[in-house]
Amino acid sequence: MRLPDFTPGAPLFLISGPCALESRDMAYSTAETLKELCLKRDLPLIFKGSFDKANRTSFTGARGAGMEAGLKILSEIRTQLQLPVLTDIHTAEQAKLVSESVDIIQIPAFLCRQTDIITAAAETGRVLNIKKGQFLSPQEMLPVAEKAKSAGAKQVLLTERGASFGYNNLVSDMRSLVIMRDSGCPIIYDATHSVQLPGGRGDSSGGERTMIPPLLRAAVAVGINGLFIETHPTPEKAISDRETQWELSQMGSLLDSALALDKTRREFV
């Protein structure tokens, strides 16, 4: 598989994989399953996985495989399974090294306004996926996208992942998907992080997994370019985001509902 077509009106694409790269075997088998599911549905796939979950509620929170091991896993998936891959960076210094192993560099939501990290990522020549900060309005993402383009990014994606609503809660304002289109960037909806309850467990974040399907369908109905769905073979055993990752065995039915709705939406555009 190659990178999806990011032009307006192109088919829906999927960004999916585990929240954290926990081990080579888990990541590789998840990527194999996702590739099989997407090939059957003619759905372009980008495999994602974080080598470091740098933003943890607790000091003792698990962070993943680490940069060296994580990039090795991603490189193997990219080469052997011929899948485009995505991972996030947390410092400007990581951008160049990470760019050698991935197709898309992701800027985490909490770092989406950091000029140095955006500039360093843009200068690598890789596609950038910038996640909208929970603390930003959709209008404020337009200059963020322009900043990345001014720094040299040839392709910028913007991802909605919910907005802070009081303490330990997020809401999805579907108007943001429409507003962010004014950036000229492909718009992605992150259905799994949008159902987080940040810090809701005191020493970790909680979540409402049952809300993933309805919110995903709502976003598809509004009109988006890509889906972002974190998935895990056994979410309850995941080292992070246990309550928001979608179970891998249930991905097929979730994708089918999204694709069917997207087909209907396109008939009315």
C-alpha cells in the first residue's frame, strides 16, 4: 500500500494501530490484521504506533518500546508489509531521525502550537499530521496549518480529537470538521481519543469506548477525509488507553458501518 490520495473528494482512508508500540509481535500481528481488513474493503491504510507515550498522567505510567526499538518495529512493518507508517514526536530533535523510518510525522495535540517542533518536522519533507489541541478552537488550527506550510511542509493533515469540557471530559463539536476545511488540509476524525476522560482515573485517563461508533458515524456523516482509530487485540491489557482503544476483532464491523455511511453521504454531496 502507498500513501492515500489526499486530494478533495478522494476515498476515505484509515489511520490505525495500537496506542503504544508494546512489542514487535503485537504490533506486527496487528498491522497484518489491519492490512487484511483494509484490502478486503479497498480502504487505504496508514499504520500508526507510538514509540513513546511522553504525556502520562502519572510518573509511573508505561511509555512504550522507546525510540530505538519502536522505530525498528515501524521500519519492519513499513518494509515487510509494505504499509505507510505514522508515529508522533515530542521534541524537535527527534524529527530528523524519526523521518528516516516513517512516512508521516504526527504532532501531538498538546504540542500543536510549538513552532520549533512543527518547523523541524516540516523540514524533513514528510507528511505532517497535526492533532488539534483540546484547548484550541477549530479556527485556531488554521494558522497552525499555515505555520507548517510556511516552514516547508508540502502536505499537512489536521485531526480533530475532542475539546476540553470542564474537568476530565471531552466533547466533539462536529462543526470543527467543517471549519478546519478552510485550511485546505485533509481533515481526520480521531474517534478513540475523542472519548477519553483525561485524568479521569486519578492516576490515568479513563474513557467511554461505547461512544466510539456513534461519534465516528456522526463525523463521517459531516464529511471527513480520514478515520483515526486506535486498536488493540486485548484493550483491557494495553499499557495505555485501555478504555478507549477499539478491540481488533471488532474492527471489521466498525469499518463497514463507516464506509456504508460515507457512501451514502457522497450521494448527497
